[in-house]
Amino acid sequence: MAKGGLLPDKKKPDPIRDPWQEVADKLKAQIMLRHYSPRTLKAYSTWMWKLCRFLDNQLPSEVTSQDVQRFLTDLAVRQQVSASAQNQAFNALLFLFRHVFERELGNFADTPRAKRRQSIPTVLSRSEVASLIEQLQPPYRLMGKLLYGCGLRLSEALSLRLHNFNFDTGMLSVQFGKGRKSRTVPLPESIQGEIQAQVERIKALHQEDLARGYAGVFMPGNFEKKAKGAARELAWQWFFPAPNLTRVKETGELRRYHVQETDIQRAIKAAALRAGILKRVSPHTLRHSFATHLLQANYDIRQIQQMLGHSDVRTTMIYTHTIKSDLKPLRSPLDL
């Protein structure tokens, strides 16, 4: 499959696949109309093409709710995908039917569901967090401090721009997080100097980019059409910019993207190994540790919920399993 799942596997013209490409184009238009994220576009398009292959390239006009039910059942029973993957597939195909096919998908109450396993998050101790961050090199060290110090998701940290930092109030504005929700969190006072130093580096990089005649940073959605020239403004520059400019194939323009997810993921994994941490560590582990350490410090769980950007406090409640209970600790009968 082509990158992003937007194009069919075969490059040769195929009379059966042409209608599916039309569907893919309509799906993209409907998603962009609703200002959904590029991740949603990629995921929904991928599930559309997987359904196409499962149905052996059956014409889109002939696809029924029963076909989708068979596909979802196959995911759960034969492929044994995770519950979150099956739910994502269902949401993608529900959107496809409702907004592209303009039909309702029907009742799927009898469809076998993948079992959702509630796992307790991996959490680092304070000393482990300090050791991990010490092993990170710039710019990943500051990124690690923001992931932990503000409880950010990796995508939220990478998407930070200069205008997200409000130094007057000491707050960080997280725009369009998961579910396109926004929130504010306090900036750690202990790293204010490092943040200001990073801002100065970005200012210098921005001047170099302007001198090279670059077209600006990549902008969200169709925002650049509404605010022409914003991509070259200092306020819109990435806080963690990619080291190299990217040439846009369609226009030949030079633009700058942010640091890649895989770069920080590899950096944190390598840092955990160097620090001798015997746990499975990822960037999200720092977010888990943020919530757990605030709970240990007796902060109200609803405050933590707001800082994490959770819609439901029950999602935040999972962190109560990562701290010691006030009840009498359970012991093995061998130790009684």
C-alpha cells in the first residue's frame, strides 16, 4: 500500500480499483471538510483499502453492512487484532458509510468483539526519570523534560510552536491535542532558562531560513490560505524543528518540519538502556510518570485529568493502580 493508505497497491490502471480510488478521494474530502487530523485521514483510508482487499475488490456500490460485519468479525476472530484496532476500523467504516456512501451501517450488536485488556501503565520512579533525562542529548533532553514536566503526548510535544509558550503567565498552550481538544498546563519553572535558550536558537535558525528564501514551516490544514505569510512568521516556527529543510515535490518550495517521532522514540529507548532502567520505556512512559507522581503528591485527580486532557476521569483513574494504597499492604502467606 502506498504511504498513508491513500492509494491502491497496484500502479497499473484497474477498472475495478478506479471506483475505490474515487471513494478514497471522497473520503479525504469529507475528512478535510471536518478538519480532522492527518492521522485520522491516514487511519481511515487504510481501513477502507483493507476492506477493499478483504472483499476482493468488490465494487463499492455493492458493499453491504453484512460485508462490513464479516470484515470486523475476521479482524477479531482470525486476525485477533486488539480491541482498539477493531474499534478504529468500525469508526472508520461507519464514517465511510455515513459520509461517503450516504447510508447507515446498521446494528452490529452481534458482531464478535476483540477483548479489551486493561493494562497498568509502566511508570518510572523519580530517580529513574532523572537518570533517563540525564542520558538524553539535545534537543531530546528538553523534549523529555517537557513530556514529563507537562504530561504531554509525544505528538503534542512535537507540534509545539513558539506561540504556544506564554512566559508572562508561565503557561503552555496545547493546541489540537487528541480529539482536537486544547488545554493549558503550567510550564516547569526549573527549565525556564532551557526553554528561553531554545527560543533563541530557533530565532537564529529562522533568520538563516529566511536568508535561504524558504517558504516557511508546514502549517495545519488550510490555515495558510487564510493567513498568507504566517508560515514565515517567527511565532509559527516549530519549537523542535527538524534539522534539515524539506523540498515540497509539487511546488519545489523549501519548508521546515518538526523533529520526527521515530527520532525521539529511538533516543529515549537508547537513553533507558544507558541508564540501566529495566522497564519498557517509551516517550509515553514519561506522561504516565507525570500523572503518577502528581497523584503521589496528593494532587486532586480531576486537576490531573484536566492537565492530561482526558475527557473522562475514569481514564485518569488507571493511575490509581500505579501508586501505593493506604490500605494494609497485601503480603504473601509465606511471610506472615
